[in-house]
Amino acid sequence: MTYDIIEHTADIGIHATGEDLSEAFQEAAKGMSSIMTDIERVNKTEIFKIELESKEWDELLVDFLSELIYLHEVEDVLFSDFDVNLNSNEIKKLHATVKGEKIDMDKHKFFTEIKAVSYHAILADPVGEVKVIFDV
């Protein structure tokens, strides 16, 4: 499992891989969080469950990462641990447990604010590869 940060004109992105698509989603979430803060400094004291459905894997990736941005903004939380399970019949489904902690301005370092997840150049390949660009 791995992720790489992609430099993009006025934006930033992630290219992530895993043994399967679930791991690639996890790595994308980890990469997104690492763009925002030093995830090594984020404890795992807050737990959130996320369940989403979509017709397409790329839409599910955008929905998942957008939900993390939403929780970050609304709950004032940073994330550092991601457990993602995907399954598919006719509808693609995501079940995730994400862990982090409330923002502590004295403890956490902030790097780049992510405003949204873009559909531009999105990739969610079932073999275990994702690519996503973020609006910053």
C-alpha cells in the first residue's frame, strides 16, 4: 500500500495503490489527511462510521473523501486511521471506520486546506489503484 502526492496546477492530488480497491481508498484518505496535517501527531480517540453507496467506484471515492472533509469541518476533527471495506453487487458499497481526534491548535500542525474533491482526472480501478485531485 502506498500513496504519492501529485502536483497539479493550483491544486494537489493523490495517486494511491493497494492490494485491492479497499486498501487504495484507505491510502487515498491517508494521503489526503497528510496533505492537511502531520498525521503522526493525530491520536485515534474519536471514531466515526461511514456508510455510502454509489453506482460507480469513482463516485464512491469522491463521496468518501468528501465525507471526510465534511466531518473535518463540522466536527473539528483530524483523521489518522482508516479501515475501509468495499463490496459490490449492483450497487457499490463502502463501510468505513475512521479514527482521529479533535483539533488542538497547540498540538497539530496545519499544511494545506482542502476545500473539495474534484472529478477532474479521477480514477478508481478495481485492481487497487486510485487517483484524485483536490481543490485547495
